Amino acid sequence: MLKGWGEMENSLEEREKELLAKIDPERLPGHVAIIMDGNGRWAKERGLPRSAGHRQGVETVREIVSCSHRLGIKVLTLFAFSTENWKRPAWEVNYLMSLPQQYLKKELPKLVEENVKVNLIGDPSRLPPPVQKAVNQGLEATRNNTGMVLNFALNYGSRMEIVRAVQGLLADIQEGRHKGPVTEEVFSRYLFTAGLPDPDLLIRTSGEYRLSNFLLWQLAYSELWFTRTYWPDFNRCHLLQAVYDYQQRERRFGKI
Ligand code: V0D
């Protein structure tokens, strides 16, 4: 028997309540990183253009940002656009590039009000100037916020990040700005994620089991959580389930 709209919403809410009751607020993952995969396949299965999958994916971003904020997660990193994504068809890249503006136009007032700080990792210099402008406005408007860090990986690639860190460190050594040993702590200050804690939990949607050049250094000790759910179908209950599973794993680890 198909359920009506009200009942479906209700069951999502019931599930959310159950999960919230099981989650220990004292042992939340401080930093959650997400590879938001499966928009294209979600659209294809519905006979829709890939852009429809991306559009629905933005709705999921709204829900997950809001849920993370309410839960008390300190850093949420979302892999929005990789250095490899430039190889996609021009129309799709153009559509993707319209999303930061679209998202910020609607969400920025709420992010400001909720004390969320927008941050960027990756190389913004290759992004179209209007995208750079929109993103800079988001950074600027939330610069002094002290709540959750909403970290978008835009034109991000982990190997590029590591090579640039080496270049930056080398330049600082050669020009006398860095003296002393090169430790892990020193090196990590040259990454895009300088100042942010490493992710405690990585989530990847859509049944792919790879890191795809995402945060290779930073994920060294993270718990990895995979789901076959496509990103447009991912909701707050999936996030809460991932956090709950993370806490179960932590608990087992502690007993060894
Ligand atoms: C498409 C699913 C939000 C994954 C989510 C440019 C792919 C929706 C942003 C965004 C994308 C980025 C920066 C910012 C504010 C919002 C975004 C892209 C793709 C690629 F400051 N969603 N989103 N950016 N998708």
C-alpha cells in the first residue's frame, strides 16, 4: 500500500527522532566530509537531464547543512567540484558553475543568521569570475561567524593540494621564512585545510568505494561510511545513521 505524503514525512520525522535519541551528543564527529556522488545516475534513472540531478543535489545540500548545524557538527566539508570535473561536457560544467550563486543567493541570509562560516578549499583562480565573486561574497558575509564551518571543496584535488604544499614549504625554507624541522604538523599548515581539524567521518554516496583524490592526507585516520543511496535521495536520517554508526565503531575501538 502506497503511503500518502503526510505519512511519508511523518515516518522520516519518526526515524529522525529515534536516531537523535540514540546519538550521544558528547561524542559527535567534529568534522564530517562528504563526497556527494550519484546526481547523474539519479537523473538518468528518472529519464531526466543530469542538470535535474544536480538541482536536486542542491536541495540535499540545504538539508544536510541544516541538520549538521542543528546536530552541533563543527566542520562540514562538501566535495562540490573536483579538478577532474573540468573534463565533463561544457554544458554540464556551465550548469554546475551556476550552483554556488544559486545556493548562496537563497541560503546566505540563513547561514549568516545561524552563525555558519563559509570556507573554501581548492584553487578558486580557475573558476569563472562571476562564481569567484559570488563565493567571495559568501566568505566575506560570514567571515566573523564563529559557528559551524561550511567548507566547500571547489576545483579541489588532493594531489594538487599536496604538491602546492610542498612548493609553498620549499619557498618558505629557501627564503628563510621557515626554519627548523619539517614535521607533519608543519606540513599540514601548507594544505588548503590549514587550521581545520582532520575529518573524523567521511561519507560517500551512490555505492562507489573510492576516495577519488579527496583529502588524501587528511583522511589518514578517518572512519569511512558508504551508502548506495544517490546524493539527491540522501537525507538527514542517512546523516544521523552515519553519525550513529560512527559512534558504534568508536565504542568498539575503545574497548580493544
Ligand atoms: C552539484 C551535489 C552547492 C554535487 C550538490 C560548482 C554537485 C550540488 C555548491 C556551492 C554543487 C559551492 C560553493 C559555495 C556555495 C555552494 C555547489 C558545485 C556543485 C560546483 F560557496 N552545491 N554545489 N557547487 N552541486
